[in-house]
Amino acid sequence: MQQSDTLIVGGGIAGLSAAMEAAKHGSVTLLTKGKIGETATEKAQGGIAAAIDEIQDSTEFHFEDTIAAGAGLCDEKAVRILVNEGVQRVKELIEMGARFDRAETEAGGGFALALEGAHKRRRILHAGDATGEEIQRTLGWRVVSDNLAEIRQHTIGIDLILDNGRCIGLKALNIKQNTVEDFLARSVIITTGGLGQTYLYTTNPEVATGDGIAMAYRAGAEVTDMEFVQFHPTSMVQFEELKDIIALPRFLISEAVRGEGATLLNIKGERFMQKYDTQGELAPRDIVSRAIFNEMKQTNANHVFLSLAKLGADRIKKRFPVIYKTCLERGLDITKDNIPVAPAAHYFMGGIRTDVDGKTNIPGLYAAGECASLGVHGANRLASNSLLDGLVFGYRAARAASSIIDYPHLNAGNRASSQGNNLKLSETDIQRFKLIIKSNMWKNVGIERSAATLKQAMKMVNEVAKRFDHMPTTKEEVELRNLALVAGLISRAALDREESRGAHFRLDFPKSDDKNWKRHLVYKGG
């Protein structure tokens, strides 16, 4: 059993931001499922949005763009905090040594700010097309070099530990040693990221299985906005997929590529976005994703093309070196070839319900980043606001959590854990059940939904859940248990919301209904 003042579960941007602040107030333990740095943050390409250009931009413009993208469900207080405090947090990143691209036109100059969909100004700081990796490196180096936290790698949470209704820790599996350990703390901050692996096609890393959301819900936490899954319009479809051989992991083609002038073409070579929105390729992500989905149906194809012909070879190689290299390794020279792309699950607007300080309805439990939902993104996240969210609200959650200094009763007596028959599933069964969930969610709870598909999804997920009636003893079992739970919650919320809004589109309710549905759906676990 290990004890600290603050326990942080997850090592992406929100977890590292939280660790830096929490370390000012006491001891910190940080758990990561994989190696330190193996997170969705590391994979983020496009950049981080912040109104640092005080001449051409403003936090008010950033606020307006975020509100507009959120389709009526943003919490204005949370958005104000995001855009205002975000500027200071980003400046601190720069002071720590984050190397964002500079503008060539100014000697010694300012930053090369990019434009992305639904932004009215250039405000995206980037490090080539590996911005998340640069931020992860900067924060991770500071946490490790300054010894701000005891980092336990290859450790996955199983269940939260409760004492008289208060969260005092976590029961976790040491993956390497296959042992269960208790981690106790005065406060627990969940920063485990998203749940893209619930879907067959996703840009998310393998670790994104909704673990923190599932653990919190089992312990009695409230979750909200579970129906709002953002599908990124442009993930690369590989040749094997074109031949319908297998569903391979999708490589993200950043929104910044379209921001620099790339265009979308259907398989007939025709531009089509102007038919769907006057902003064309720079429309909000939900609109672009549905437009691509519709073009694919109309042309009987499983992809469209992204053309970079207008950008020029030198600009492509300099601005998007990772995308250029990765595509080249997969047989495409994007200075000459179009990229076959299609939507894929990318980001989750829903999650553990918190206030603007990361507090949940469970005393002692906080959450921040993609696993949390406080209304900052509404029904559809604005591009490049995700890294800013983790940076700003990870810091705020740690500041609030560190105020807990007088709770002495740390013991592992009462636990929020499941009971069962303790029978292990075979590896074949686990993989089969995961595939059932992923395929079912992609087919029935994807870009377009209806009551019929959602009921089918819930039926399939419930059948998997019924087969899983024991305490998990391996990482794969923990993940399957969590995937089944969050898949069921997404399906339930999508069925309950009888309208279309933001990233949630119902074929049987294709219009938004502000009178009845301009509100958040909340579900309490336990």
C-alpha cells in the first residue's frame, strides 16, 4: 500500500499539468497505464489554440468560436476560463522550453500561428505537426527532472477506494508483475483521457479505453454528455482497408492540413464541401465528417481524397514532416498523391461531470482533461481546444484538490469494487468481445444514428456485459470491462437524446430541438 497527498491517474497533458501544480502543496503519485509519454497527448498533431496575438486576435474571439462550435451546450463560465487562463498557461509552457514554430517573416519573430476549422483567426501554436509530442516532452521533462511525482508506469486502475462515501484512493493492477496494489491519497485526480478504442475506426492510441470514466461511474460519480463523440473528418484509409481486408489503426491527417489550403475531393475527383457549408473545408468537424460520410454513401466508396496540390512540395515537407514521412512509409508521396481519408472516432466531449475546479459529486475525487465533462466543449469541440483544456483544467483540478489537508482517515477498508465469480476469460474471448463492441459501436452508434440502431447497440453491449461477471485480473480484462460500460452509456445517452446536435446526429430526429433538448443529460453511477 502506498500513500501520498495527491494521486493522479493518467500521464497526458492534464495529468502532467496537475502534477506540476499539486507538487507545490505536497507529495504526488502519478500512475500511467503504459510508459510515461504513451498518451493521446503525444499523438496530437495540429496544435494548441490560444489568443496570444493581441493585435489580430482576442480571447473574446476565441470565446465566440468555442461557443459557436459547441452547438448551444457550452458552459460560458468554463469557456471564459479556458480562453483567458489558457493564454497564461501557454506562456508558461513557452517559458519551460516548448519549441513552437516561429514566423519566418519576423526577425527573431513571433509565432507561426495556424488557422483551423471554425476559427475566425489564426491562433494555433504548433511544433510542425508533432505539437502534442513537444508539449508532452516539455511537461514530462519538468515533472521527471524536478522529481515532482513518484511515477508508477505500467499500472492500470481497477476500482476507486471509498471510505464513507469519500474517495481515498485506487486499487490498481501492476501490469508487469500481475499484482494488485492499493494507492491511498487525500485526493484523487482522474486524467485518463478518452475512449476512442470503443470504436472500430479511431485515431486514438490503444490506451484510450475509457478507464477513468468507467471507474468513476462504478463508484457513484455522475457522467454527462455521453452521446457526444467527435469523429475527425480525415484519418488515412490504408490500402488494406481499400481492399476490405482488415480494419487497421487510423493515422490522423491533421485539421491544420486543410487550414493551410488542402481540399477534399470525392472519388470522382470533385470538390464537394461547398454543397454542405459555406465555410467549405474549414467548417466545424461534425459538418465535415457528415459531408464526407454522405459523399462516401453517394459514390459507394469507403473514402474520399484529401488533395495537398495547392501547398507545394517544400511547404508540405516543412510544415507537416510527420504526416509526409508516415504517408511515404505507407506508399504515398503526398507532394504528388492524394490521401485517401475517412472519418474516425477522435475525441470525447462527455465524461465525468465536474465543476470548473474539477470537483465531482464524490468528495475527494476530481477529474480533468478528456475524461471530464464540464461543458467547455458543448456538443462539438472546437479544433485544437483539447490540449488547452487539459493544460488549464488539469492545473485547476490540482489546485482545488490540494486544498484537502485535514482528512486523516486513510484506510482501504471499504472499496467500490465489483463482486463476481473470479473466472478468467480466455485471450480469444477477450479479443472477440472487444471486436463485437467496436464493430457494433461503429455500425450503430457512429456518425449517423437512429432508435433502431441504438437499441441494437444496447442489446449487443448488454450481451457482452452479461458474459463478464467477475473481477478482472489482467489488463485486457480491465479494458474489456470498461469498454463495455462506456459503450453502454454512450448508446443509452444517444437513444435518450431525441434530436440532432453537434456531433450527435439522429436520422429519425435530424433537427435540433432547443425547446426540449438544449440541456445536458446526466447519469449517476454506483
